Amino acid sequence: MSDPIPAPRATDAAAHAPAHAPGPAPGPADLPTDLWATVDRLHGWLESHGRHSPRETLLLRMLKLSEETGEVAQAVIGATGQNPRKGTTHTWDDVQSELCDVVITALVALRTLTPAPEEALAKRLRAVEKRSVPSSSGPGRNPGASARSTG
């Protein structure tokens, strides 16, 4: 029996890719200087409107993150026109906005877990960078990569 979902053609990816390649990621200087103050205000606003126990609030904030991630998926499906019944319903700018919503929701959820989310994020970011990006003094490859013969 054949698969009811056809495999994408090579031209499909090009037809539905973003129109422009993204530029370099912004550096820390490009982020708003009040990023964490804004996260704190959003957290405070949510807390002031809370109707649930602290435990339930924490769980609901984690669930909200899953909801936002689903909206990214929905936007990607819409931007690529993968639903033949609906066609193209979103743009890649919509995908960017939804990704930003995921980041904001994650930062607020992190703030819900700790009063010092900036420290938690900085510590984790350093750990991920250390394991992922080869050091400039090392052999020039990812330490987790398999060794290969160059001879």
C-alpha cells in the first residue's frame, strides 16, 4: 500500500522557503536593554491576574509553552501551503512572530521557576555553547563528533 502523503519534490522546498536569507543573529547589544525588566513586568502582570494555586500556575505556564510551539508548527504549515484544503495561510514573518512568542513564553516560564532567570539562562547558554561550539584552542572540530581518518 502506498503512503497517502506524497514525498516533497525537490522544487517544493525552494518554492516555500523564505524569500530572503536571514542576516546574522543580533548580538547582546541589539537586544532591548530592558529585556529582563520586561520579562519581570509580564510575570508580575500574569501573577496579578492569577486564579490558580502556585503549583497549578507553574504547570499552566509550562503548558502555555507547548501551545506556543504548536502555533509555530501551524505557521510553518501555513507558510509552506502543506494543507491542500487551506493553501498558503501564513508568511515566514508569521513564523518569526510565533517563534518570538515561544521565546517570550519560555522566559516568563523561567521567571516563574526562579527569581533570577537571567543567571539560569546565562549558565545554561554557556554549557550548551561549551558542548556544541569547538573552542578556538582545540583541534577545530566538535568534541562530540566521531573521529575520522584523514589519511
